[in-house]
Amino acid sequence: MTTTTAGNAFTNLANPTRFLNLSGAVLPWMTGITALLFAVGLFMAFTAPEDYQQGVTVRIMYIHVPAAWLSMMCYTVMAISAIGTLVWRHPLADVSAKAAAPIGAAFTFLALVTGSLWGKPMWGAWWAWGDARLTSVFVLFLMYLGLIALIRAIPDPSRAARLTAIVILVGFVNIPIIKFSVEWWNTLHQPASVIRLDGPSIHPSMLYPLLVMALAFTLLFFTLHFSAMRAEIWRRRVSSMRRRAAQAAA
Amino acid sequence: MSHDVYVALAYGITAIVIAALILWVVLDQRARRTELSELEARGVRRRSALPPASGTDHGG
């Protein structure tokens, strides 16, 4: 009985119409809180002290680090969605993976560009191919582009969903490589300084602006993701209704 | 090049990319809703929106 109730609740949540209603109610709030967090985060980022070694370029960290975190988090969301597609055939799982791919590509692009703009004045080089962190993030960017192309290349939606889900899960191996590359190999990129077993190594005057900006970026991602999912559900409805109209006319 | 220029470029490019993402999502939503409204105005209904008696297929 309890299992049935839980199953019914899961089925209800998996319902696209229910998702549209719920997301429609929460999105205005998410948009407002995201804007507020960005205002506070940017104020904190530009009033935080300059680093004694990096000088003013430390301010790039407040957008580079959240963008890099999101590039990996977005792929993790896609991997969870891929499991939902392959194992449970969740109606929203494929919608979620498809909607997340362009957003993930954009944040990965930002991580690469802002990292490069930080690297030139600090390292004296825009890019270093021998660096495992830089190269693995670039591979992630190529994977996002490849997935977007794959989704668009297969006309049958259910076949595209299954193939994309398999490729996403295979590509997930790159996420731990990105995360631990700075520990496994001797790289130019500095090691983790926030998520560490012995606690953050950044001074609180720079850590708090970074955390607020990370929260703002994360909420921005979910706001964009939910909005893109709504558009994708409507796109599928339009497609289905056009097929019905064509069948009725034939 | 001054270090301020690198910071300005990083924030400028980030602002442009995020603005483009927001614009893409908003325009995509608007276009899909317009298409849905046009189909509904023509009397086309989704299968799940039809009354149970009118449908003979059971595909959901």
C-alpha cells in the first residue's frame, strides 16, 4: 500500500503537466532571488580586498570558479537524467538532459575564457595544453557540443534519448578526471582551495563573496534549466499536435 | 595590458554570454507558446486533452 502511494507520488511528479504547473509557480521567485544574489555577490566581489599576489585579477575568480563548478554540476545533472531515461524511462528525464546541454556548454565556455583571461597576466600564457585541468575541461566543452549535435542529428526522439543517455553516461568518466586532475598530476592549475578535507584555504574576506556568487550562478542555472525544460515540453506538444492534425487531415 | 582590462573583459564576456542564454530561453519559450496557441485556436487538441469516449487508442 505504502509502495503504491509512493509510486503514485513519483508518477505524479513525473507528469509534464504537473512539472509545468510547479515550475510556473516557483520560477518568478527563483528569478527574483537569483537577481538579488547576483547584486549582493557582485557588490561583495568588487568591495573584497585585492590579493597580495594576484592583485585585482583575483576578482576574475568570483566568476571563473562558479562557472567551472557549474560546468561539472550541469553534466552531473545530465548524467542523473540519463539514468532516469535508461532505467525508469522518466518522461521528464530526456527533457532535462536535452535542456541542460546548451546551458552546460555556455558555462564551460565561460570557465575556459575567464580562466584564460586570468592565466595570461598570472602565468604569462593564455593556455597550456600540457595542463590536465585545462585540457580535461576543454574535452568537457567538446562533449557538450557533441551531445547537442547528436540530439539534433537523430529525428526519432525516443532513439535520440536512449543514444544520448548512453553517450552522457560514458562521458561522465571525465568529471572525476577534471575534479582530481590537480591532485593526480603535477599541473599549472592550482589545487582545490574551497572544497578540501582540511577546510577552505581562502581568507573569509574572499571566500564569502565567492560562495554568494557560486549560489547566484547555481540558482541561475536551475532557473534557466527549468525554463528550457518548459520550452522543450511545449516543443514536444506542438510536434505531437501537428502530427495529430496531419493524421486528421489525411 | 593593465590587469584591470583582463578583469573587465572577463566580466564583460560573462555578462554577454549569460544575457544571450537568458534571451535564448525567453524567446524559445515565447515561440513555443505562440505555436501552441495557434494550434489550439485551429481546434487541434492534445490526445490527453480529449474526452475519454472520443479516443479509441490507448497510447496515453
